[in-house]
Amino acid sequence: MRWFRYPSVLFLLAVLATACVASGEPVSWEDQADDSGRGLVEREFIDACVEANEDLGAVKAKSFCGCVLDGVQDAVTFEEFKELDDFIDKHRDEVTSGMLTEHFGWFVEATEACAG
């Protein structure tokens, strides 16, 4: 089963992944890094993504989520990622996978590339 064929899973991943930005108001990917060197946003993105994809199993989900994070970081700046977070906050009850594709294609592309 390829999870990205199901728009609700992409939406759930986006909502969970962006919920992390408000915690402690980080100002960069690396802000509030822990001993592993990962910043707060990076850690919370991985945690939320793994939770949203628990049906993959822990190892596959963590690998997939790390891939998505790397793809997002390669595609956009932290500020652009924050725009996704702000968009989800503002339109939380009306966001569709089509809206994510239209406004944040980089996010959809990163998830599809990692799921392939």
C-alpha cells in the first residue's frame, strides 16, 4: 500500500508535521538542538510524521520521515516551511490535499519522492 495515494494521510501528515513549529517559537531548523544535533522543529517533525505513519512500522516510518524532512530542507528555507505552518493554522478545517499541492507542491513532492 502506497500511503501517498490517500489524500487524507497527506493532510494528516501536513497537520501533524506543522504543529511543531509553534513549540518554543524556533527561528531556524537548528534552533534548540539536542545532543543529536537536530533542532526542535526537526525532532518534532520526525515525531509527528512517525505518528502519522505508524502503519509503516517504526523503522520504515522513521526512515520515511527522515527522507521527507531532508527533502523539505533541500527544497525550501525554514521561513518557507513556516508559511506551510501558518497556512495550516489559518485553514485547519478546510485544508485539502489539492490545496497543499497548489500552495506547497514542494511538500507533496518530498513526500511522494520518499514514498516511491
